[in-house]
Amino acid sequence: MSQTAIRARNTAADPLPAASAVEVKGLALTYGQNAILRQIDLALPPGHIQALLGPSGCGKTTLLRIVAGLLEPTQGTVRIQGAVVADAATGLFVPPERRGLGMVFQDYALWPHLTIGGNVAFPLEMRGIPAHERRARVAKALALVGLAGFEARSPASLSGGQQQRVAIARAIVAEPQLVLFDEPLSNLDKELRDQLSMELAALVRDLGLTALYVTHDQGEAFAMADSVAIMRGGRIVQNAAPEDLVAAPADAGVAEFLNLGPVFKAVRREGRWRLADADLALDPPSADIAGEEAGVLLARRALALAAPGAGVCEGRVVQAVFRGDHYLVTVQLAPPPQADAPAPVELAIVSEQRVRAGERVGVNILPERLRWFAGAAVPH
């Protein structure tokens, strides 16, 4: 059999992989010498909610705008539902209105001269949908966001939360497979933000939509998303499910950004790993770490209070704050006997029992919950 025939047979027999709802590959954006995005690779399966999380200026909104068609990349490709919509190498660029997506902005972007019904109907008008069908689909979209019967109202008559619901209805009324959210809840107070984030996640899943969601709020991202991409300096440094980010942050910077706990410098001393600035020996990590220095994340989930003399080390309670169903206790550890620590090591520990400032307590460590980072690139 010829090689051509073998290739043809194998191609026919092998199942084709399902197209990602969204795929960006080798994506970069530069302005002069300034790199805004650097080699972004990201793929969203259908029905997936992907959050982009990071500090201001990390590139998350820029990435969203490139997917939306509001910016052109200087390198790389963007595919939506398997079709190329941007390719820097060939100059291909499909405008936003032809990408078949919905978008919800931070500032709602409602037109004040149109009614609620007119705002929601606008994407359908642009597609030439007949009036009778527009009315039915607008009513359905408003009902989905809890605003049934609001068609004749003015945007100015609604609260901020209601206006954002209108913006969400407008984004889904044309039944796109992909919806992009650019910090949609950041202008709302925390209580309303928490409520709407849960409702929005349920709505996206009920409709089977794929969503790319930009936010600076960690709680919002964790509550809504199937996976969260942590961005820093124009790159995705880790992309994982929320529980995996907490259990295994990729580096010390991710751990600190997510406020998982302090990352301390550990050194090999007398054949054991110990904190550099505290009298605390640690069980070795599950995988051997080369070198004589490393970082170790002492997350709250890895620590527990014990009676004095019953822990692996001892310390003094600096502060204990009641948080409704637990106490958050700050414990200051003793420094190593042979060194002057530059600053005392303090650990935050969750406790169900009340302790008072000044008390001596023991501290136990769950070694399987420690997170180790090779090298000396440690924030503390």
C-alpha cells in the first residue's frame, strides 16, 4: 500500500477533535517597545466559564478585547467555534459584529434615549430580525434576568443592578455561543455583586454558553468560573480550577496574589529544612528540592493551633479576631536561637476556640498541605 493511501486511511479513521469554543494561540500585542501581551495560549471548551484574574495592567482586559475584535494582535491567532477570526501573520481580521458573540461591559453601556426593550432589541435589529420575533426574544431575555415586563421602562429609572441585568439580557438575546464579560459587576456594592455573580453563573450554565470573564475580584472569579487564569506582566502564569489554584499555586507570586498565606524562606540546616527566620523545622517536601534554599507557603489550611508543648513549635498570640464562625489568630513564632531575625515570623491560623493576645500556644503543621517553591525567589 502506498504512503499516500496509508495517510488517507489513517486520516479517515482517526476521530476529529471537537473544536474549542475559543482558542488563542501564540497571541501577543506590542506598542513600540512595550509588550502588553506575551505569547498567550488559551483554549475554552464549549460551555466553559473561564475567568481572567490579575492586578491592573496585567493584560486581562486587552486579551478580552482581542477576542472581541476590538483590538488586533501583533502576533498569533484567534479562533471562535473553530473559525479563524484574527491571524496576525496573514492580516485576517473579522470585525466584532461578525464574530457571533455577546459582550457585557463594566459601565453597562446602555443607550439612554432607548427604552429597555429598545436596548435589548438592538443586536437583533442589526441582524435584520423581524419585529414580531424581536419582541418575543426581548421578552424572553428580560424574563431570564428577572426583568419581565420592563420593556417600556427607561434605563434612568433602574438601579445599577437592574441596568446590569439589562446589559446581560442584551448580550444573550441573539443567542450567541460565546459571551465576554469585562468586569461587569465592579460598579456594584459587595452584597449585590455576590448575588448577581451567582445568578449570572447559573444563567450562563443553564443556557449552555461559553464565557470569558475578566475580573479583579478573586471571590467573584472563584464563585463563577470553571477555571481561572492568573495573569501577570502580560502572561498567563497559571490556569487551573479554583480549588487547584488554592492547593497548588504555581509560584510564590501566585500564592501571595491569592492571599493564600505568607511564603517564607526555608534553608537546609543541620540536615533538615527549617524556616530561615524562625525556630521551626519542617518535614521534607514530597519531591526533593535542589539547593540549600527554597520558599515554602505556610497557608492557613496547613496550620492548626495546639496546647503549649503539644505542637511542632510554639509562639505567642498577637491578635485573635472573631469572624462569625471562627477566630483568625495571628501567632508570632520564636526566632532561631543562633540568629537575629530581621523581623518576627507571624502566622495566621484559623481556630474554632477563643484565645487571647499574649497567650502561649503550640502550632501544628500538616506537611502534605505545605507548598514548596524551588530557588530563592521568595517574597519574604
